Amino acid sequence: MIRVEVVWLAVEPIDMRAGMDSLLARVVAVFGAALPLQAYCFTNGRANRLKVLVHDGFGIWLACRRLNQGHFVWAGRHGEVRATLTREQFDALVLGLPWQRLGGAAAITVI
């Protein structure tokens, strides 16, 4: 498998017709650069399709996934254009699970 150390989430939806070159240009515009061993995730407006662009240090990989039912749980943070995910959150995202509830966000505390 391709080694990925950091997973980034582009909050704004994209046109899924965008290819590798268009997505790479979007990564540079949003994140400043496409850094080695980092993955960049994009979705469409309906959030039923996911594209992941990975820079492995030598080249660029592009993977696509589509959900036939439901949608990917996406970040809708007001004013932000990017977010970072842990590996556990990325694994949940790809399965279509609510990744925001993993880790410390799932803790029940006294109010």
C-alpha cells in the first residue's frame, strides 16, 4: 500500500469530472503545496462520490469511490476550506460512517 502520514479534507465540494491535473491544481490552491506522503480528499455536492489524491514522493495517485446509497459524512465547518483527519477517521469516512464521532469527540462528559 501507499504510505500516507497525513490526510487532508477539502471542505468545499468539487466537480467530479475533475481529473488528476485539476485536483492537483486545487490542492496547490487550497493547501499551498502537494506534500509527499499526504492524501487530499474531495467530494461532490451530493457527497455520494469521493476522490483521494495521494502524493507518494515520486508521483501522484488518484482513487475514486462512490456510494450507491447514502452519502459520505463531510465537514461543514463554517469559514474553513480544509481539515485534517486521523487514519481512524479516514477509514470511517471511506466507509461512509460518521467519522466526526471518533476519538475525543465521542466522549460523554458532564454538562
